Amino acid sequence: MHDSSVSVHPSAATNVPHPLGNSKSLVTSVQLTAFDNDPVVKLVNSLLMQAVQLGVSDLHFEPDEQLYRVRFRIDGLLKQMTTLLLSLIAKVSARLKIMAQMDISERRLPQDGRIKLLTADNHTLDYRVSAIPTLFGEKIVLRVIDCADSLVDINELGLEQDQQQIFLQALHQPQGIVLITGPTGSGKTLSLYAGLKLLNTETTNISTVEDPVEINLSGVNQVSINPKIGLSFNTALKSFLRQDPDVIVIGEIRDLETADSAIRAAQTGHLVLSTLHTNSATETLARLHHMGVADFNIATAISLVVAQRLARRLCVHCKKRVDVPSHSLLQMGFLDSDLKQISDCDSTHSAIFEAMGCEHCTDGFDLLPSLNRGDSYS
Ligand SMILES: [Zn+2]
């Protein structure tokens, strides 16, 4: 397929493998424009532009026997945006794979890639792309992994006052492990970077190893893992320890080897921040135990476990006030202390707000300024 809209950075012109793997300079950037002669390129570009405008976190291209469905995840929920002709499955897949620098001749095995988009207003968006062969063609999912404004302050995370205090205390310890846990897409990286932003000063050496680096933070040494050439979380971690580190960030603790290295780093005077896919703070300790980490190491090294969830917020422009009987709220499981926080509330009625929907939002819920935002902590 003729591909006129892909522009390659000069550094990508050489074939020398970069030691840091998925470094940004090696990622081809794609200019997003609606003006292209190829109808498939035009179609894909217009879907991507629509996704950018809607603040979509994931784009799903799903071939089925009857239809080729395109769904977007907006504010945590999937929504069908359009269906395409079945005859377009191969062409759209090929286009997305070209953009993601995948092997377009390989249709039988899963592939991973990355797309860097340059929007008309010079805004850059990074997508992690995954292609999987399904019964009726390749299902391709694009996940937004970078937003120019995705770096937020700790006080924008939606933490309660006392939670924020505990988080800050752990971040200011010279050593120990701070673990941020939660499901995929719950904003773990965002919370982690909110912490890093605070620690990122001239006097502190911060190194991160991630899969891949999702948020760029100037002043921090960021490394993307590259399993193809043997650059794992653990190998990077060992090298960091030889580079006079103060703060070490491990994108995710996935195995015992990495967990042990993290603990060793924490016990030798370094602050270690990492994430884990668990559902609660207590489950996290059990997970580490089952991984094979010795209990005395868990007890001495872990200084804080944060378990977080993504919450949708009502749109401030259109939320509508409704009066409901207070006893209904109590029946739903709210506590008396919760009701006391509602400003306009007495023993019989409570004023709450419900979702409406307007031009500023999707179905009455706020388009979160940052896609992976953790708004509530449990
Ligand atoms: Zn609204």
C-alpha cells in the first residue's frame, strides 16, 4: 500500500538497534490528517482523529462473521462507534499494522507495536498496539499510553487528605518500597509519576525501567525493557544499582527475581516505586508471599501499598440536582457519615446529582483530562 503520510525521524533511518529498545526517537511518527487519497488511510485517520477528540483510552477493531465493529473505550466504558464493511478487514488491519511498524505479512501470530501520532495542532499521542488473529481476521487494539498533559500533581489524584499525607510520608522516606496496585487502566502509572514529579529535583538521581516508558519526565533516566535483546526489568535494575541511584522505579513486579532485586535495593538505602496487578492492599502482600518473597523481607522492605480504582466523575456542566429520600441512600449501602457529607441533607431528603449529558461530556460523565486517572482510592 502506498503510504504517503508516514514521516520518519532522521534517527530512525539507521538500522542499528538501540540499546534502550523502544526509545521514542526510534518510533515513527504519523501525521494525522483527513486529507489523503487512499480511502482506507482516510478512514483510519478519521477514526483516530475522532478518538483523540473524544479522549478515548482504547480503540478496538473487531472482525466478526457478520460485521467489522469499531468500539472506543471512553471514561472506562466500551462504546460501539461504527461498523465497517467486512471487505475492509484486511485493508484496515494492514494500514494499522503499517502505522505500528508491524510485519504485515504475518497474520497468524499475535504482534505488538507502537504508533506515535502527530495531530494537526502538533499534539503527540502514543498508542500501544496489539494485533491478535481471531476466527474472522485480526483484532487490533490501540491503547493510549502517552498524553502531553498526563503528568498531574499529587493533589489532583483524588486522594483524601489523610491518604495523601500517608503517600507523601512514604515518598519522603530515603528507603523502602512503595507499591501502587489496581486493575489495568486504573491509573497506577499516573499516580506513580505524580509521586516522581515531586521527587524529581537536582539533588536526586531517579531511574525508571518500564514496559514501555509511558510518560516522559525530564530529569529522569527512563529505560524501556526489550526482552528480544535480554533487557528485562531485572537486568535494568541491577545496572541502576551501579549508577549511584536514589530513587528507582520498576514499571511492574512480575516475578520473584525482580521482587528480590527490588527488596535488595530498598534494603540498601534506595526508595523503590513499583506497581503490581492486584485488587487490594492485603492481597498484594499475599501475592508477594506466593511469588516466593520471604515474609521477613516483605515486612521490612514494603513501606506502603496503595490500592486504587478508576472512578468516573459527573460532568460539572450538566449534572442535575435531584432530591432523594435519605432512607433510600441508606438502603443502598451509604452510611450516616456519608450522608453528613452531603451539604443539602436532612433526615428525610438528600440532594444529590445525576448524569445528564451535554456537549462537554459523554453521557453526563466528565472527559477526564488524563486518560488513566485514579480518582478514588480504597
Ligand atoms: Zn455534560
